[in-house]
Amino acid sequence: MDKLTNYYLFINSKISYLYKGNILLNLPFIILKTILKITKMKKLLLSLALVAGVNAVNAQIKETHEHKHEKSDVAQTETTIADATIDFESRVVDYGVIEYNADGVREFVFTNNGTEPLIIKNAKGSCGCTVPTWSREPIAAGATSEIGVKYATNRVGKFTKTITITTNASKKPVILTIKGEVNPAPKEVNAPEREKGGAPLEKK
């Protein structure tokens, strides 16, 4: 037993002995006993707080370690290169000269000549006028698919735009190009002009 417990037992014995004689003599011992009791409670609470603090720190360390491990696994998965390819029939689509507001949809056809599924992670146009579409499903080995693109043909003049493709086949992105020229919008048909000729004025 520690010293605090010994003092507590000693005070208890004194109170039991002196109480029979004179209660006034017991008063200092009662006060001291109360103080010792409070001290023991504080000591217990402090011990419990320390234990809780240590447990909380350990839990935080474990959570941080697990989170770092998960991030590392995700990063490793994202950077894993598969035995897949994305081989395009052509990386350039030439619209030629097209009319204002003509159909701006075209497609890039490709084949996965690898042995593992091809995943297209992202496709991004160089501006808002060039919008790509693609399959979110893995493309099996040997399969053929396409990446669609729609150009805003209400933009008059020559254009050259790019689409950046990110896949699991390579860390290096694939760059596709579209080009062409959009003719000006047709002029509105003017109202018929008033004829300049007419009947001669009548003489008075």
C-alpha cells in the first residue's frame, strides 16, 4: 500500500478510538480524512484521464497509419500500368470545310491490342467548344471502341483543337486533334426592294 492509503487507515483508526472520548477531538481527524479522501479521488481521476489520453493518442496514430496505407494503395493502383494499348486508326479528324451549325459530331476509332482490359480514365477537350464522350466500362483485350467528339459549329472560321486522353495503358497521355473550317452563317434574305419606276404624274 502507498503512503496515502496508510494515512487514510491511520486516520480511520484514530477517529474510531477518539470518538468514544470527545467528538471535538475527532473534528481535525474528520477534516483530514475528508481531505485525504478527496485527494485519493483526484488521484484516481487523474489516472483515468491519463489512461484515456493514452488510448486516444494510440487510436489516432493507428487511424493515421491506416489512412496513409490506404492512400498508398490507391496511389499505387492508379499508377499501375496495364498490359493494354489504345491504338487509333487516326489521331486526327479533319472536318474539312463545313457549314455554319452543321453536325459537329465525329469519332476516333481505336483497338486495345494488349492482353488486359483498357480503362479510359479521362478525356478532356482543349476548350469548351470541344466535348469528348467515351465508355466508362473497361475495353477488353482485342476489342474495338471509339471516343466521340462534338465541335460547336456555330463558331465561324478555321479551328484546331485537341483532346487529351488518360488511360491505364501508359503514364503518358494520348493527344487527339480535330481541325477544319466553319463557313459564315448565311445572310438573311432581304425584303424585296421597292420598284423605282412608276406611272407618270398626272398634269393638272
